[in-house]
Amino acid sequence: MAGPVLYIGNKNYSSWSFRPWIGMRVTGIAFEESLVPFDMARGNPAFKAFSPTGKVPVLVDDGATIWESLAILDHVARKHPGSGLWPEDPVTRSKAMAMSSEMVSSFQALRSACPMNMRRERRPIALTPAILADVARIQALWSECLEQHGGPFLLGGFSIADAMFAPVVNRLDVYAFETRPDVAGYMSRMKQLPAWREWEAAGRAEPWVVEEDEA
């Protein structure tokens, strides 16, 4: 039986693809990568061949098609309970789910103004109160987690929470936001992960440019 296949978009831009990819790569969950690039604002019509929503990422595993980043991560975490993607402690696991759900539903100002971009030259952009509010909430959440759980990642060991917030690490970095020392340390540890470096190097090498994502 063939192993799981993770369909993703451009590594330079596709923040939602990055989330399950880094979660699975860091925790050693085997998968085959299938990158279907887009160089247009609305994605790629070819996504429809494997994606019920016409978007990426999509995981095909044992005949099941799983779409949406958090659902993919939950699927592989339950299939591989030893991975640590969901923390073992029930309360901490619930916190990881709450944080991940907040990432899905919130921070629209930051996400809209500051697309993930692995090869962007580090420089700031004009900031709005809404963007600053998003960044303040993110930093407060990360600081609370790092203090409570002692690092090195948000909930101690690397978890779904870190995978879901990984694109935000890139955003705070390349758009040159001022960060607290503990937040800067966490971001540095994320960026030093071999999986991060692998994804970033591939993203930087891609030829595709999406003007809408070049803030």
C-alpha cells in the first residue's frame, strides 16, 4: 500500500502548506511530497484534480483525502501518537487545540498585510492598529506559553501549536517586527530546525513570483 502523499503549493508563499509539512517533517512522520506550484493570485486550477476545495494542502492517506492544515495535522497526530504533535497531558493538549484554532480563525490583519515569504529581504512595512494588535496578541500568547512550559517550543516539545504558528515566525522576521527577547529566542530556535532550513532553501530557489504576495 502506498504511503501518505502531501500535496502542497509554493514553498516560498504557501503558509498553509508549510504547517502540516513542518509538523510531519520535524516529528519524523514519513510522507511523499507532491508540489503543485501556483504563479497566479487565485492558485492553480490543477489543484482540483486532488483537492475538494481547489486549495492546498491536501493529504491522501490510505484512500482518505484530508484537506485543511489543522485537520491534516490532527489526522497524522492521532495515527502517530508517539510523535508528540498532540501533547500527552490532556490540559496541554486542549491548549494546543485552542491555540491552533485561534491561528485558523484570527490575525487576519497580519496575514493579509504580511504574506509569508521565505525569500523576502528583511524590511518593515507601514503598520496599522489592527496589525499591531494581532502582533501584540501573538507575542503575549507565545510569552505566556514559553514561561509556563519552559520551552524550547511553545508547549515544551515541538507540537501542533508550533506547526500552526510557523508561518507567523517568518512574518515577524521578514517584516522586521520588534519582538520580545523570549519571542526572539523562540523564533531563532524554530528557524534553526533542519526542517525549517530545508523548506526555506527550497522556497528561496523557486522561480515563481506571485505579485499579490510580494508586500
